[in-house]
Amino acid sequence: MFRKAKALVGLDIGSSAVKAVELKSAGKVYKVTGFGSEPIPPDSIVDGAIIDAAAVADAIRRLFDTRGIKTKEVAASLSGNAVIVKKITLPVMTEAELAESIYWEAEQYIPFDIQDVNLDYQILDKGDASGGKTMDVLLVAAKKEKIADYTGVIAQAGRTAVVVDVDAFALQNAYEANYGIQPGSVIVLLNAGASATNINILQGDQSVFTRDISIGGNAYTEALQRELSLPHESADTLKRGLPVDGTSYDDAKPVLRAVTENMMLEIQKTFDFFKATAASDRIDRIVLSGGASRAEAFTEMLTERFEAPVESFDPFKKIGFEGKKVQADASGDVAPTAAVAVGLALRRMGDR
């Protein structure tokens, strides 16, 4: 039913850029009809909070105008400390009973006032098939204030947010559309953005553990500024492998590796949390996306530390392009940063 519903533009509002993907479905396949990325000024969004709404709205408007994207309705997403995702275990009950009691149950797990959040949930295991007395439910809560900030800035840009998702789930959507579902396999989707890194651990078609780490690509820029006394722009250029002001990339490597090591420690903590709560402690594959995943030694250190195959996420693996211009827009370095936007573009009007 939803597949026939109106298509939405996937709009990923990140702290360094806004990205948009528009998809057209033709039977069981999708084609990209619009794609683009537009930088936003530094510090317009800090730790997921919109500081300069006008600058962000301008970037969204420019993005839609320059890429000729006419659709007004968008699917956006949130991450970070304004979003809580928890798997909870409840006594077996009917869906109607769960709908009635979920707010009361959720109060025990959410560190915010229940009146201040929008709540959603999904039943992972009804429990009745195995004759059990408990059921597993995935609980998602997002602060109303944060949702209002994001939908407000989208409205300022002349668009309407009709779906607000969570980054980690948008990532999963894009992964399943391109790679399918591997029953029994434990797959880590790791999206390293500018200010945060989203981790979603999948077992088959279920998200079994999610965490957002508040460290990303900006940490590399800040470390170079601090350690090598560089202005922001020079540090950002150097981070990408280009020499600046008499400073070579070789000078930057030890600083960048130290930041990567900090990120590895946080990822290790996440995996340790997962293994402590999961039935299985193995990880079969790590799939990387996001601009910061291309940082110095990131893939190499990840492979060494976790002894699992690491591969780059191709969000266009099974998704074609409508025309060469769109394909050119989405090629090269931009593609790994588009995973969340692709997952959002797969949503449809009327989706939960």
C-alpha cells in the first residue's frame, strides 16, 4: 500500500552539509531522479542542535533549487542525545493493550518527561510463537522540541516534513534495499558523520542494538587546529589529504591517527555493550558510511581491532540513475555520505 503512496525527498540535515535524494520507483527497482549536497556554515548545527536556522534553511533552499527538485514533502531524521532507542521486554499482551500501556511502560526507560517526547514503538517478538510469557518491543522516543527545530527549519526553506525518522533506521532502510537481508548474520552499520557516529547492529531484519557516539569528522579538524595551530579552513583542507601553509599531510597523520584511536575506543565500548546484552557475541561484517569513515587509518584500524571484514557502504548498489547528470552528482566522494538520505527517500507518505 505504502509503495504506491506519494514519494518523498530524503533530506539528511547534517552538521557539515545537507543532502537530498529523490527516488522514483519502477516496479521493484528504484532510480535516483535528484541528488545533491550543499555545505552549511561551521557551527550552524552543534551536537545536533540547530544554532543558525536561517543558514540551514538557506542551504536547503539552495540545494532544492540548484538540483531542480520540485517535490515539497520530505522525510528527515534525527540522531544524538535527543533520541532514545531501547529494546524493552514486556509481558505478552495484545497490540491494543500495548497501545494503551506503552506510555506508562516507557516512563521507566526514558530519562525525559514523557510529555516532552514523541513516542513510537515496534513489536520485535510477540513471544506467543515460542509460548513465552514476555515480548520484545523496540521503543523510540524523540524530544518534541528537537523535532520542532528540524521541521521548523524545513518549513522555513519552503518544504514540509511529513516523516521524521531516526538516522540509524534510515541507514538500515538503505542497507536492506541495496544488500537484502542476511538471516542469522550480525551486521554493523557504522555511519561516521561530521559531529556524530551512528551505529546500528542488525541481526537478520531486526535492529538489535543502536548507539550514537558524539564524535565524528569535526574532531579531526579541531585536533589539527589545536595541535598544529591552524585556522579552521586550513585544518579542514589538510584533513582531506591536501597540504596547506607549508604543512604536509605527513605532519598531520599522527594527529589524525590519535583521533581515530579515540573513535575506536568508543566503538569498542559500543560493541562491548552489545555483546553483554546479546545472545551472540560475534560480528560478521562492518559496513561503513559517512564522510569521516574516510579519515586517516579509519578502515585499517577498524579491521585490525575487531577482526571482522570491513566494507564501504554503496547506497546506490541496486539503485539506478535517471540521466548522466544525476549519476555525476552522486559519484566519487559524495556517494558514501548519501546513505541516510537514500534510506529516508525510501520512506513514503503515511509511513509510521
